[in-house]
Amino acid sequence: MKALITAAAVAALLLFVPASATGQAATTPDTAPKYEMAAEVRISGKVLTIHDRQCPVSGTIGAHFMLEAVGGKVYEVHLAPTKFTKMFDMIFTPGEKVEVLGNTLVFQGKDAIIAREVKHGNETVTFRDKKGNPSWN
């Protein structure tokens, strides 16, 4: 019983340890990457997987997909809050060929793209305006 209480106390303490103390930098809305118009690139490739996760870039549960670029490099593409993508029935499927317009960066240890537009099929989905401001605000 004493071991169980000790284990529970240690687990509770770990919940309150700041991310910086564990060697990981905490990302806040102030430190999340910002969209930079001057650094826009177009990258073509295919969608590998689609996932929603807590995302500091959008500040909420965000829609993402893994993109394998034509040269073989893999990026996590940050799209928009999941609520926004579901309002407009934005659906991407594994294996689908897409072209992403956005900023490339390394974020949370992964090659990433903050998407402004994604072309798939005959459709272009816009996530940010021409100044880089999010469409969901």
C-alpha cells in the first residue's frame, strides 16, 4: 500500500514539472512559429497519414498530415484547427497527390510546413490569406 501511495505521489509531481525542466522547450502561443510570407515555398508530394493533435501553431486541436515530398523528405503539414477543416468538409486521403504552399521549418523536432494553401485534385483549399493571417480567426 505504501508503495502505491509513493508511486501515485511521484506521478502527480511529474504532472507539474515544467516542460523546460524535462529538457523539452515548452511552446506557448507567444513562442509558436509564425507564418512568414517571404519564406513561402511550394512542395509537391503525396499524403502519407492524416492526424489531429494538440497544436501550438493553431492553438487548439489541429488537423495535420504527413507529406512525402517528391524528393523523399517527409514533412508534418500544419493545416488549421480541426473544427475549421470539418466545417468545410476538407478531406485529404493517404496516397493522394497534393501541392502545399507554405513555410518550411523544423518544429518539435520534425520537418514541418505551416500551410497557406493545399491543392488536391481540382480543388485548392486556403488556410491563410495572402498576408499569412489564419482564415479561422
